[in-house]
Amino acid sequence: MQFYEKLDFLMNITNTTNSALSLYINLDSSHISRLRRGKRNAVKDENSLRLMAEFFTRRCVADYQRKALADVLNIDLRSLDTIGSYSFILDWLIEEKKEDAKKIEIFLNHISNISTRQFTSENAAFLPTESSVNDTEIYFGLEGKRLAVENFLSEVIAQEQSQSLLLYSDEPTDWLTSDRKFVAKWTELMLQVLSKGNRIKIIHTVSRDLDEMLCAINQWMPLYMSGLIEPYYYPKKRDGVFKRSLFVAPGTAAVTSSTTGDMINKAVNFYTKNREAVLALTEEFNQYISLCKPLMKIFTPHEKTSCINTILEFEKERTDCIIITESLSLLTMPDSLSSKVISRITDTNLNYNKLSKNRILNFKQQLKDNSFFEIIKIVDSKSIIKGEVTIAASDMLCGQEMYYTLEEYISHLENIQRLLDAYPNFNIYLTKKALESRCMIYVKENLGAIITKTSEPPVVLAFDESNLSAVLWDYLISLIGEKSFQSPDKKESSDKLKEYINLLKQNI
């Protein structure tokens, strides 16, 4: 069950009105109404969830209510009577939040494990199928959509001139994801499309559930890294009754289909090369994309200038922030070490000394009014001495990874200690739990997020889509812990950091 279904169930069995619950947990009754209808994202704030659990525990006392609750939780009624309802209800409501965290970890692991591919047709394992000779053809169901898409991509590959493909679909993605052989064939055809210099504008559907949304981005991620794809999204709510797919190669061909409900297995798919039809569908797509926003900006090492300018704009915004890197963030690096890193940068298009000073200035301005949380992974001295602890973003900036010496790492930690003492809004969380993914995650609440893939090949993803940003924010809070984030104990953090520094110094 999803959160809204759980909430609706609890409100129904306890005969609770929207206004009664809203008064207890201090949320607007109209917001409660939208929550139980699934029109708002699940509540993430643990304090609100605790109040909900407390409220329903007090109201779920009749025998029939406890029996219904035990059945839906799939537990023995005696366990409910012995332990009480509160912990069971709370865990049930928080469950979705924990599931979201697992999905984000899988998503980040997938990104960090993507290796480079050369976009050359010689690497293609599948040759394009023969292009259809008919002006317009009709295909049915999932297999029909696959065949239509295969013909569409083959027609694009056959063209001498490169162009920008226009892609949109809010139909279920089963036609692409449920058949491994077709996924492989689709991927190779897309590689051939890109190898011929074609670009792609794609409108993603962010109203899908989190799992499907992350899956869709993962599906496209190897192709994103070509730098030839521009992803967009429609920022407003849609009712989702009528679903549409629209794939257009202007002046060449198009595939279009529409469905309602779950009829995609029987849906009709039109493949056409008719010039007037393709022109009309091109105009339809252009009208729609004019209402959309960029889903993310994608930067490779060849786009350092644009990437750094985007990060600077991101850092100028004043709101609470959390960051985690593989080691320690560049923002908290001491000047002496920062100068050393900058001296290794061969790119002369930007003044990196000036940029570094601007970043630090923005960082300190941030600390005046908003909280900044850095999650620091505790690494042992042997790993540092062996040269296994990377300097954040060094691959992206310098073209190769740089590693801390033990003295440099201690110096960086000591600078963090100074910041911790000097700025009330600066907080750290020390953890021994390693991030499995090779990624930096940098999130500003209610603003956006930046993910940097630090494994080869490095890539930076910057986006401001609210749902993805909120899920990443919640994920980082789950690493810190809700209580530690809401009420950080600076003295405890400072003492742990000093202890860690002293432990490392024993190995010099």
C-alpha cells in the first residue's frame, strides 16, 4: 500500500475527519484531503508522522478496529495487544520513506557504475531493420509499439543529415523495459542515432511514481553522458486519464499513440512518414515543450565553464543545505590545499583562484542565515596513507584524480573544526557507514540538487525538479537521522571530530 492508501484506511476505520486530523498534526485540512487522495507527496517529516501515529493509536481501540489493523499489517492480534498500536502504525507510515531511501541508493549505485561508451556505429551489435516502404502503418499493443519504434529509429539512421529528435511519453514504460532483448536492441539503435550527430529533446514524466521515474532516468543515463540529450519535464499536475506517446524526427518520420487506463496492450500505434502529418506532430511537440522546464543540466569534463557557473548560481541561493562527498567537500578545504589543487588545473578559460574565493564567500554568507550540514565519512589512516582517499571533484577539475596525503587530510579536518567553532549554522555528521556509490550529493532544501558522478567517466547532473530534489533531501536526512538533523549536538560533533583528528595524528 502507498502512503495515501494507508492514511485513508486509518482515517476510515477510526471515523476521522480531515479537520480533526489537521488540528492534531497542525496541517491544513485541505492538505489532508489531498494527501489521502494521493494528490500530494507522502508526509516525510517524522514529527508529523509520529503525531499521526499517536492520533490513530488513541482512536483505534475497539475490537473491530484492532482486528482490521492487525489484518492489514499482517501481524498477530496478540502482538498488537501486547506491544500496542503506536509503534506498528508509526513503522507502517514511515515504511515508504525507508523504501524511498533504498530506491535512491540503487539509483546512485547505477549512476556510479556506468562506464563510458564510444558513440560509433562500429560498436553496434544490431543493424537497423529495413525501413518501412509504406507512408503510414498501424501497429497494435506492446509488440506493435516496439516494431514502430524500431522502424522509426532505423529511418533516422538512414538519413544523411543529422537532426534533433523530439520524444515524449507518459504511457507505461513496459514496452521498453519488460523485454531485455528489445532493451538491448533499442540501446544499440539509439547509439547509432547519436553516433551520426543527431540530438534528442525528451520530455520526461515526473508524475510517475518514484520507482518508475528513477528507472526512466537510469535507462537514459548512458545516453545522457553523450552530451547530446536535453531532458525536460512539464511542471504542472496532469490528471493522467489520457496518456500519450509522441516520437518525432522532423521532416522524416513519427510514431504516435494514445491510451486510457491500462489498455496499452491493445493500443493502436501509428507510424508515419507523411510530410504533412510529421509537420503537424512536430508543431504539437513544440507547443508542449514550450510549457516545460529543463529536468536537469548535464555536464561532462568538456563543459567545465558551464558546470562551474551553474554551481555558482546554485550556491548563491540562500536556503538550508546538506552535502556528502566521497571524502571532504571543497567548500571546507583550507586555502593552502585549495591552492595546491588549483595549480594542477590546466584549463585557462576561467580564473579558478577567483572562483574559489567567490565560492567560499557565498558559503560563509550562507552560514549567516541558513544551516549547512556536511556528512563526513570516517576513513582509516591506512587508506589515506595508501593514497586511496580522493580529493572531491579533482577528476572533473584536473582531468585526473588527486589524493590526500595524511597531513593534507588532517589539515582539512582541522579547518572544518575551525568552521564548526566559528559558525553556529555549520554542522557535521560523522559516520562510519560508507556510501557504496561514487557520487557527491549536494542538496538545497526546496531549491534543487547537484549529483556528481566521481567514477570514470565523471559527469555532473544539476536539477531543480521538486520531487527528485525532495527525495534526495530526505535521503540525506535519513543518513544523518531526523533527530540529529533537527537538533544537532555541536559539542558532541566537535568532540568526535577532535578525537578523530588526534587518532589520525598518531600515524604521522
